[in-house]
Amino acid sequence: MKIVFEKLKSYELNYVFWKGAPNMFVFDFKQKNKTSIEERQVIGISMDSGKSFLRWRPTYKNQPLYVDEFVPIKNILFGISALNRTLFYVDRELDIFSIIKYGRSCSWIPSRFDPSLLIKLVAKRSPVSKNYFFTQIK
């Protein structure tokens, strides 16, 4: 017998295993509705191999950060929020210790090996084609 949860079809569950923080899992459960600015998101953190979870909401200046992607890099968790146009770093105690606000027309790619290395892709308009320039931030 197959059980289908009709109301959950518009949701997605993403997760990462944070190797640098022993036995930590980060679960990101959010609605797939991309047209709404107000996103519904639940982030669950397990610090004991999935036996229990705590709900976590990253915030900046008392405003919630709606996270698009988490990237575990060694003992740091890197978060990207397109809605808030914010990049942030989190330590093992789930404290945000560094925040970078960014403008429009750019994308960010974090290094999977070095938390201090970010690649910034900037689209520049040109009469012939789009050009992408790479910038290393350290």
C-alpha cells in the first residue's frame, strides 16, 4: 500500500551532513512556492545522529534569514539567502559569526574545502554577449 501525502507535494526536504561538527545533520524543509516573497521554512538540526532535533531559525538584526542552501565546510556551516541577499557563516553552537550582504546581478559559489574562499560571479552586459568575471574573496 502506497501512502501519499497530498498536502506535502508542494514542499521539499533538503539535508546536509556536517562532517566538521560530529554527528550533525541539518534538515531544511520548505515550501516550493517561488512566487511568494514570504517563504515557509523549517530548519531542523540534529546533534546526536538523528535521535532528536531542535528547530533553528537563523536571524540577522532580528529578521529571519530564508536559507536557499547550506554548505558544510570543515567546522563551518555556510548559508546562502537569495531572498535576504545575505551570505553567512555558522559555528558548531549555531551562532552566526560573519555576515556578508550582497547586491543584485551576482551569484556566489563557496569553496567546498576552504571556508574563507568564495567565488563571486558577476554578469556584465555587453553588446555581444554576457561576460562572467570571477573574484576571489579572502
